[in-house]
Amino acid sequence: MAKEKPSIPKGTRDFGPQEVAKRKYILNTIEKVFIKYGFMPIETPTMENLSTLTGKYGDEGDKLLFKVLNSGDYLSYFKSEEFMNQFLQELVEVNIVDKVAEDDYQFPDDESKLKKTINNYFKVNYLSEKGLRYDLTVPFARYVVMNRNEITFPFKRYQMQPVWRADRPQKGRYREFWQCDADVVGSDSLLNELDLIQIYDEVFKGLGVHVEIKINNRKILAGIAEVVKGVEHLQTIAVAIDKLDKIGTDGVSKELSALGFSEIEISSLFEIITTKGEDKEMLQSLKSKLQSSVEGLKGIDELEFVLNNLQQINKSIHLKIDFSLARGLSYYTGCIFEVAALEGTLKSSIGGGGRYDNLTGIFGLDGVSGVGISFGLDRIYDVLEELKLFPTDTQGSHTKVLFCYFDEASQAYALQGVTALRNAGLASQIYPDVVKKIGKQLDFANKLNIPFAAVAGTDEIAQQKFMFKDLNESKQELMSIGEMIERLKN
Amino acid sequence: MAKEKPSIPKGTRDFGPQEVAKRKYILNTIEKVFIKYGFMPIETPTMENLSTLTGKYGDEGDKLLFKVLNSGDYLSYFKSEEFMNQFLQELVEVNIVDKVAEDDYQFPDDESKLKKTINNYFKVNYLSEKGLRYDLTVPFARYVVMNRNEITFPFKRYQMQPVWRADRPQKGRYREFWQCDADVVGSDSLLNELDLIQIYDEVFKGLGVHVEIKINNRKILAGIAEVVKGVEHLQTIAVAIDKLDKIGTDGVSKELSALGFSEIEISSLFEIITTKGEDKEMLQSLKSKLQSSVEGLKGIDELEFVLNNLQQINKSIHLKIDFSLARGLSYYTGCIFEVAALEGTLKSSIGGGGRYDNLTGIFGLDGVSGVGISFGLDRIYDVLEELKLFPTDTQGSHTKVLFCYFDEASQAYALQGVTALRNAGLASQIYPDVVKKIGKQLDFANKLNIPFAAVAGTDEIAQQKFMFKDLNESKQELMSIGEMIERLKN
């Protein structure tokens, strides 16, 4: 077999023991809060049918789907008589083939007809009918529709799984990354929004990260669109102001101007969405501006309900109204959220979500409202790493004791010791190979952050004890197995 | 958007809350034992380069790899001028194109030349350079080679992740399934084999499944091959007797006969591998039969070391020597294991493994011996399900209390209650929608196996209490929030 130098696909990563431990720490913190708030886990397959995925994430999303080749002879169609007959026939019709026969073939000046011919024949659906999960929301909607008769609604589910996007890899952006989602479907109640905001707060407090949770409402954005130019421009406005962070006020203005917005419309839009101040003042001021929009006023009502109730139960949440928060996805219809860390250099969002009134409609189940939030595991990891917020017990092995020895005879004795500790439920190891040098064995323990070593030599065997070494404090003491267990259990 | 009826790819599955809870129960049981024995977790990407995967699992394995289309315009090569020029040129050479030009085209009688031409051009590597993880062993070998300078050897790693195979789906066989592997690399010591056998034993005892752990040694099989026909026939014999379970003695005999084994050779092979009896007698009898094979005797020594030491430390393990255990994969070189459940209808193996002396050699790192075992999560799940061995706390939601109410006023009061319980660390929910009928809300609690409900009505608010209902025993009692917390914490 060829000995190639191995590598992994770009945008993907291996995780070593410490990284896995740190990732699990984040996942466990999130999961505990999900469970506390009554959410239940589901898992969906890594591969979904392309018919489930395509058309759900916009044109850009479709391009970023990873597609899986059909199994078996995936190229069989291209090798079939049927394909060849049709393809060659087309080539005759666009006058390619005669030129080849004359042996001085050139591509025609007008390539469009040829390209169309070729494109018609090389269609991806002959090759692929499955794609990798792109997010957790669409598979969840698919799951709800397929299992509608078994599910007890309102259904509060969480899901923590990797997703894949063929994005250009860059710092903090990977092609394989994890999402942790909590959604409620089958309930219109704004208490769900309250729960989700508290989940954000509780998770990030648990992780020790100071965050700001921004909130807005798509109905408010609809009201703003109505007042500024007309409600039919809602999605255009949402997509444009969603880029504020990236291209700034000037960039968004230019974009809207190019889309036919007048200067007055643009400045009146910016006047509203850049409103600053206390939440209550902001809502009050917006109420007068949107008084002609029923939809807009309903959005304000919804925000007020959330803020007032939150005020009653939890005063310590760093929630902030931001009328410029838009979120790009078209399926949001009510409250929308976004979370950003207040410290560190990673300024992009580490979580987001919102209410969608008809996500399952795309799979044939209408009238099911849902609301959900998502945590980006990989970005949260980067934030905790930068701010040094990981607890120290995620740094190495869980092993408490390494048993060391000098030869075959003391190996058998050490084996009795490690067995006894394991039987007592204590994670322990025996150095597997007979290496004579104790230093090498202790070095192994140190590298793995194993705190104790139990050494077996002739003297120790004679006394039926072990030399028990505290590797952090360079202390040692002769101990029986029972004494070691007692020490370690406390 | 079209409203198609959604489905998932064949051989894949969704897991609902109960299934996820049961799967986690198995994973946690396995993981705890891995950690206790000093193994540390790693995770590798879902996608590996095809150069890492192909040629490692035999021809059959290569066919079962799921391949991922290159991102971007994966068909661009087939649409390129370069491809078309070369392809058409070839078509001229096999006289296809002139016939097309004459408009009475027929495929030639001798299709072989044409097919070869077409096959040459439609190569999969223009389309795909990545595949889905097929097992955890090859990615681990790749990981070890890439991280050789950071790893402390002997390296004891565990890995619990899904793998994908384009096998024909059938009962108990899925296209996406999970493996849980523990391997040690960089140590020749048979103490590792001892650890791995104990891990098998401890995990299955923890799960309550009675299993038999079969053990054999590839060196013994080499010795048998040497004695029967010649050591160069080891792999042929291993592949043949690996099918004993499926095609029986007659089937294996026929296969060996077809491969040039004489009747005497076949009967002498079967005489050895079907030896029954006590382990020590079996080894004693084999010693005399293999006395001419140095390799075979070394294999017997290794088994004796394992058995003798195990006898010293753990007498309750159901370990059984089976000279007919072969395991198909060619990379095994020492001890091999296989685990089968002793009860239930699922007779296929639920775990297996062995020692391989040069797995990392395929990636350019020679001289690193390894030994490992694997647990098949999905088959273990099926066994536990059939034998009803899942504990009852994997049956539903973790929520302790559902808060119920009648109207907006009592909703706000119930919200205070649920917040207080959550602040005390108790998993609880508030029914989100105002539905008036308490029956519907209690029904929701029952369906989710929530054991308690706290109902807020006008009387309860007046007394600053809740009606605390034990839903399993149909008892109820007025309680303050403090009293509820006290009751639930005990």
C-alpha cells in the first residue's frame, strides 16, 4: 500500500483528549439547562434527502450543501447506452460531431448552445440524492411532520449535533461544526420566548461569559417597512440591515438606494432602527411612529409582554432591544434574538433564534407555530478559550493513580493493586510495559496529569504495601491498598 | 415551495426522546468504564480524504464507502473544453462519431472498446475527494501518525462516533450506526489485552447482559495454517473460517476445496479448530499439535499469559477460547476477541477486536503495535430492548413538575412558581398556552411521564400556595413553593 502523508479535509478538525473534554463541558452545561426547562432530546440522521434540504436555505445555502454520491455505480447513468445515444444526438444537432469527424475540431464561437446541451445532460441528481445536514431546524421540521401523530404538543425538543457547510474555511468558521438547538412547536405563547431568553442567560452565566441578548420582533420590522415604504419591502429591508455589522450604514444605504429606496425613505428607516435609550422609552417612541401599522403595534405588544414578565421573574438578564436586529432568514415572523459576548475579540454572534409561524408548512403541515434558539458550540469554545474560562478539570486524564513496577514479578503484584482500585470505582492504570526505569513511568503520569503513582518494588511486596507518591507535591508514603482507597475516596 | 411528503434516506433513522435517552444510557455506561481504565477521548471529522479511506477495508469496503461530491461546481470538469476535446477525440478513434454524423448511429457490436473509453473519462475522483468515516480504526491510525509528536505513548484512546456504510439495509443493519472503540497504541504488553477483556466484562455486567467473550490468537491460526498446509495460507484460512457462522462446516469445506485444499488438509484443519473442552486442556492439546510451529507456540504462550493473569484478578469473566475464531480483517496479528450475547435472538456479535502490529504503517509510521476493541451501539441497543434491560428512568422527560393554571392572572402566578423551582435546580415546566381546561394540561404531563403538577387557581393565589398533585398516586395537597422544593429535593 502506498505510504501517503495523511491529512484531513480543509475546514474539518481532529479533537484530542483535552479538546473533547472542553467541548463536552460546554455541551453538558447547555444540555443541563435545556433539561431543566423541560426540553427533550432528538437526533436526526447525518444524511437527509436532497429534496428535504434544497430550497430551504436560499440560493446561497443550496450552493453550500455537501452532497453525497449515490452508492453503487453512481456513474452508471453516464455510462449507459441511453445517455450516450441522447448526448451524441444533441452533439450532432449543435454541429460538434461533424467537426470532430473532420479531425480539426474547434469549439464553436457561440458556445452558449453547446454549454446548454452539456449542462442538460450532466445533471447532479443522477449522481446524488442525499446531502449532509446543513442545520438542525429543517431536519426538526421534517421530523415533526413525519411524527406528528406520535408527538405530544407543545413539543419542546433539543438537539445537539454537527452540521456541514461548504463555506470557505477561515478563522472561527469551519465546514463541520456543532449546533445546539432548543425549539418549541405547537404553542403560540410568549412564555416560550421567556423560557428561551432565560436559557440563554443561564447557560452563559454557567459558562462564566458575559453576554448581551439582543431582541427585536419581525412584526416591528414589518411595521417599519409599512411606514417607510410599504410592507411588501419587509424582506428586502431585513436582508439589507442584517448586513449592518459587516458593511455599515453607508453600505446598507447604498444597497437600498440601488434597490429603489429614496433618500427620504432611507433616512426615515435609519432614524427608526437606530433609536437608542431605555427599553421602555424606545418602545414608547416607536409606538407613536408606528401608530398606523396594526402589525407593528402587535410586535410592540409582544416585546412589552416579554420585557414585563421578565422583569417580574429575573432582573439580572442583560436583554437589550435593538430595532436594527433583523436576522436574514425569511421564515421568522415574531420575536428574534441574537447573543454576543461582551468580552474578548470574537465579536460575531454566538447564538441566535426566533419565532417562525409556519416552518412545518414546507413539509405539508400548516398552522404549527414554533420558536427556537441555537448555540454555536465552536464559537463558544473559541470565546471560552480566549477568556481562559475553562475549568481546570478539563485539562487531562481522569485517572487518579498510575501503578508502576520494575519487573515481571512486581508487575503481577501491581496488577493486583490496580484491580483493587478499579473494583473500588477509582479510575486507575497500570503502566503496561516492563521498562525498569521508574522515571519513564512517572514521566508518563506527569504528561497525562495523573496526580498519584503507586510504585511496587521488592520492599513494597515484602510489606504488602505500595509506595504512594503525590506527584504534585513530591511527597510519598508507604500504604496498603485499603489505605490508598481510603485516601482517594476522600 | 412544493409540499412533498418528507422521508429520510433508507438505512438511516430518527431517534425520539426515549430512544436518545436509551442510547445515552449505553454510551454513558461504556464511557465510564473506558475512563476508569485510563482511556482518553478523541474525535475525528465525519469526512476523511478518500486517500485515507480507500484500500484500507478491502475491495468490498471500498464499494461501501459513502463519497461526498466536491463542493462548488463538481461537474465543472465534465463541462470543460478540455474534457470535451479529449472525449470527442476518443469517440472518433473508436468510430462512434462518424456514425452519429451519418445520423444512423448504432452502438458497435463490440462494445468493450467504447465502454473502456467512456470509463476512462468518467472517473469518480473528478467528482469526489472525500468520504464518510467507515470505521474508527483507520481514522485513529491517521490521527496517531499526524499527531505523533504531541502524543504521549502508550496512547490509550477511546472514540464514540457514528460511521457510515452503503450496505444493503436489513434488520439490525443500518447505513448510519455508532461504534465505541478503545485502543492502546505504542505498547506490546499483554496487560492491554487483559484490560480490554475486563472492559468488555465490566460494560456488559453494567448493562445486565450475559455475554461470552471468545478469544483466539492470530499466531495460533498462523501455526495451524503452517501445520495444515503452509503459513502462506493463513489469510485464506482466516477468511474462510470467519464464515463458519454463516455457511457452516460444509460451506467452508467446499470453499477451501475450491481453493485447492485437499480433503486431508481440510479435515485436519477442522479437527484442530473445533477442539472443545476446558481452556487449559485445549491449550495443552494444541501445544502438541503445533510443536513444529514457533509462531503457533508463541500464540499459545500469549493466550496462557492472558488466561493465567485473568485467573488471578477476576474469576467471574465468561472468557472462552475458540480456535475457530478468525475475524476477517487482515491487519490482526495477535489476540483476537469477539463478544456475543448469551440470551435473546440476536446471535451476531455485539463487539470485537484484536491486536494489530502495524496499522499506522499504512500512513508511514512503522513499529507501533496496537490493540483495540469495539462496541456496536446499535446492536447492543437491540439486545437490551429485546431483553427489556433498559432502566425505567430512560422512559421519558426529566421534568419533575408541570405548572398549570386557568387564565392570564394565574399564569403570571404560576410563572413565579416555575421560576422558583428552576432557581432551586429542579427541572420544571409551565404549560405555555392559556387553555382553561386543566384536564388537557394534566394529560400533557401524563403523556410526558411528568410525575407532579402544581395547579394555580384563585383559591391557591389567595393562600399563596399551589395545589400539588402526585400524578402517579392521584393524591393532592396545598403547598407553598418552599414546601414543594423541600418535598422534591428529598
